[in-house]
Amino acid sequence: MDEQNSGQVIQVPNTLRLKVGGGRLGALDPSAIAKAEAALKSLSGNFAQWLQDEINKLEAARQAIRTEGLNPQTVESLYLRAHDLKGLGTTYGFPLITRIAASLCTLTDDAEKRTRAPIALIDAHIDAIRAAVRDDIKTAEHPIGSALVQELEARVAEALA
């Protein structure tokens, strides 16, 4: 190879490693992690009430749809409540609710199609979330939880096809 076609390799420094403690495992403060875990544990006694508050908001959005009809404003409110539950379900100890709420979000996330979402399917999602809490079905590993979420996801796929 002649000198005109030779290449040069430039090594870029890994500045991300420096920003997170130089890559040393000791960079994370174990006492800070323990404090955060203790704070979360102390709050966990409130999770049931907070989850119920979120479900009540979702229920209010459903009632608005029943009263005012499925219009851009009512379905947007429902979508936002479902999106909140999608993010909070697992935090509150109910990963199944996260998955059911994600399915409801999928059904209602397209602004162009959301007003054509089948109300019966919306109701089925909300009822499933309420049943999961009532019967303490936390994960899709539970046989009822598994059957429920699989059926809802299949119905959403059909509705959107």
C-alpha cells in the first residue's frame, strides 16, 4: 500500500465513562441507593390509594364518553388517563395494569382513528383494570391475567386492522 492510500485511525475518548464515575463500580454511593430504596418503601403504603385515584380518573374519563359521546376531547382525556396508568401500574405493583393500559393506549393513540374506537372494547379495558385490582391479579403470569390481557390485545389488533 502506498502512502497516498494509507488511512489513519482516530481514537475518540470515551467521555461518557468519565461522566458516570470513570467506569469504577465504586462511583455509585451505596448509602444513596439505600436511602432511595427506603424512601420508596416508605411510600409503598400509599400505592394502593394512588392507584385507586388513577383508576377513578380513568373511570371519570369513561363517564365523560358516556355522557358527551366519543369525541376528540373525551377520548383524549381517556388516552391521557390510560397513559398515566401505563406508566404507573408497575411502580404500584401491578405490571398487568401497565400492560392493559398500554393496550388501551394502542387502541386510542392515533388521533385520526381514536373517535372510531369501539366503546365496548374501551369498557373491557377499564373493567379489566378494575378487576385486576379487585382480585389482586398483579401479573400476566396469573392464568386469568394472562388470558385477559391476551384477549384484549388480540381485540385491539383486530379493531386496528
